[in-house]
Amino acid sequence: MFVGDEVRLDIGFAVARERLLRLSEGDALLATSAEAYGPGLTRVGVAGVSKLVRVQARVLSWTNISAGLALRWEAIGPGGGLFPVLDADLTLAPAGAGARLTLAGAYRPPLGPLGQALDRAILHRVAVATIRNFLVEVAAQLDDDPVPSGAGSPEPKA
């Protein structure tokens, strides 16, 4: 299943790129979660449906017109295999006088046909909300006042 979203930043691309670079060094990108759960760990999910996951990041590209990180979220601990692994790209690009932060990824629901049915029924919405929450939190670390790209729309894009 594909999942993604984007937020717009009110700071210029060059400033946002430098801030993202600082956040991506070490475990600073997820510093708040790392303090609570340990280095490289965070909780993902919404409304009481969450799981401890290991987050791995790798630099994709850093140019004058874009910056990117490859991310992998993988559930750990008992029952970790019951959760999908998310592979996604976090991309920063210029957008007018500001910048746009995008996350696009894919996951495969576990448990074969049963997992696919659960994903269609509810789990995909949890994945979309998790991506949205993550992007808004990263954007808040880059920009004091992130503006969601779909401001005014009830559903984030999936």
C-alpha cells in the first residue's frame, strides 16, 4: 500500500535544508521520541493504536533544489511481525518563497489476505494519520508554524 503526505514550511528552502541536515545527524530527527524510548526508537500510530518501532534513516541526496532521507519504520518487540514495515522517502524541496516537506512510502500489510482486508477496513487510515503526525512533528522542528498543504481539507492525501 502506498501512503504519503506533505506540509508546507514558511521558511526558505536553504534554511529548511540546513535545519533538516542538523536534525538528520545522529538521532536528532527523532530526539523527542528517542528521549522517551531510547535511541532510534519511537511510537507510531494514533488514538491509542500505537507500536514501538525502530526508525532507521539514510541520506538520499542534498542539492540546491532538493534534500532527501530514506526512512524505514519497523515494529519491534513481541508481535512486531504483525505490523507492516514502512519504507519511505522524506523529501524537502523549494515551494515559492518557502519549502515543501513530503513523505512518500509503501508498506505491505502482514497476514496475507486477512491483513489486506484489515488494511482496507481501518489500518490504512491509521497509516495515513501516522504519516501526517510524523510530518507535522518534523515540520514543527524545522519551522515554528508549519502550514499543512491541504489546509481546510478534511482528509490528508493518501
